[in-house]
Amino acid sequence: MKYTTFVLTALLFVLTATLSSCKKTATSTDNPTPTINLSQVQISDLQLEETQYTNINIIHPIIINNIETQMGEIVVTVPTGTSLQLTPKTSNFTNIDFKVSPQLGVKQNFAGSTFLYTITSKTDASKEVHYTVRILEQQSQPVTAAITSFRFERSKNPTLSGDINAQLIIEGNGTLGKIFILLPVGTSFASLTPTIGFQGTSLLYTQDTSIPIGNVTSVYPATGTSIDFSYPKSFYAIVRSGSEVKAYDVIVDVVSPIVLNSTTVTTADVQAGSAQTVAATTFINRGNHPITIARVDHSDHVPAGISVVRGAAFVPSSGLLPGNSGNITATISAQTFPPGTYGVTATFRPRLKDYSEADNLLQAASLQITSTIRQ
């Protein structure tokens, strides 16, 4: 009897263990641990509630061995004038096993800001991918009305020895640009025919400064036309492209407007004991516009390194008119230095009045000044 009870107990234990094992095996087979494939977790579009975008650029995260090694990036461009207080929403991302933070459908201020959106597995928080998101306003279209070239061709200007191109074209602020073209000294400015390249629908011109630029209707001929550029006359080249209008002030002059009456001068002796200013020489404006002196540089001091003599040029506040002359003086520091002979090279750098942009295009004029301080 005891033996029978023992056998039954043993059989019951084995049966229970077998059923338990089968149950565990069935559970393990029926509900496997899900595999999270991060390479399939992507945002392929990013819609906005308030507006349609004009462009979108998406770079997906880089996933290696199911680990994110580089974040993704989304750059959305919206129409010009759109407020950047916007509400992102995706049109493709519907994976219910992941959550997105910040939450989609929530308005954000994207003005000057980059937001980091994180997509995280709901079952394994260590599994996530990221996208940086920027929203930009579309930039205005570039200027389409412009002068692309300006030159005097010898074939149209037989007094020139060759073709001469504009040295500088400045787009400028707003609608007014500037064109600088410099000719050899002695060229007549009274009758020159420019060849003008442009982009736009039409090229106009005027020499009447009383007419508003927008009202000019004179078409500049494709073959060119003779223009009197002599100061004080003006010349404006005007380009139209649809409703856009761009005008250029054309300045025609010479490379070296200053000519000195002497390039070497010895001043009258000065008495020791006080600083004295004496006449040195004169100069002429041989250019086509009023000039001023941008600055005077001093070099080659005699004795070396000793600054005793300095030059200065004097012009009216309105500028020295073409053909007019100005005075150059020398100031000698006789109160500081002992009697002796001193020298310097004074370099006068011209400026076209009201056109400082051309300073680096113009050639300077140098004057060697020698002065003697006597007891």
C-alpha cells in the first residue's frame, strides 16, 4: 500500500513538471521579445498646420548595428513673410510603438531656433533616433536688373589707344549703384561712346538729374551713342527688369588727377626756435571731377627716422574743380630740432569729391621737400 502511494506521488510530480515545462515553452513561443529595428524608424515628411512649405530637405539618422551613430536633420523652407510660430505634424509616421518628443501638433517658435525631435521606443527607452529640425523663411529673389559690363571700345572711340573697361562697378544700397571708368590723361570727355552690358528687360539712360529715375524713358541704343561726360554733366545708366529698376551713376575720370608743378623743392631757410610753415609748390587738378586730398603720407625722412618736415595741400571745402590749382606748404619743426638740413617725401593721395569708393583706383603724387633750419 505504501509502495502504491509512493508510485502515484512520483507519477503526479513528473506529470506536473512536464505540463509546467510545456506551458513555459508555449508562452515563450507565442510571445517572443520584439526586435526593434531603428533603421526603419524614419520621418519622411514634415507637414505644417499653418502653411505649405516651399522646400524640405531630410537627412535620415545613420544607424550601424542598430545603434544611432549620427542624428538626422530636417530643414523646411516656408514662403517669404510667413510667421515662424509654426506647428509641425508628420504625415507618414504612425508607428504606435514609438513616441515623439517634443510632441507633434504643438506650436513652436522656430525663429532663429533649432529643435531636437527624439523618437523613442515605448518598450525600450534606450532605442531612439533623433532629428534636428529648422524652419527657414524663403529668401528674396536675387537682383535681376544689373549692369554687367561698361567699357569704351576703341572702334567707337578712335581717340583711345585701346578698349578700356570699367575698373569698378558697385551695386550700392537700394536702387543706386556706381560705375568708375578711368581714362588716360588728356582724353576728351566731351564725346565718348560707351558699350554697356546688362541683365534685365531694357536699358535706359539720362543726363537730366531733375527727372526721377523711375520716369526715365530714353532707351540706350544697342550700338551705343555719343555722350558728353564733361563735368558737371552726369550720366545715369538704368536697367529695368519687370517692376525692378536699378540705376548707376557713371563716373568717368583719370587715374592720376594730381599733377605737381614740381616734384622736388627746396624751401626758403627757416629760423630756429619755432615751427614755421612756408610755401612749397602748387598742383593742378587735371581730372574730370572736383578732388580733395584723402591723406598725406610721409616717408624717406632725412636724417632717417627724424620727422622734421611735413607737407600739406589746401583745397576748397567744395573740392578743387577740374583745371584749377591748389597750394602745397611745408611745415618745419624748427622749435624742436637743431639747425641743419632736413628732408621728407610727402605723398598726396587724391579723392574724387563725394566718391571715396575710388580712392584705391587713383594714383598719388609725391613731392620731395628739403628745408634748412638756420641759427
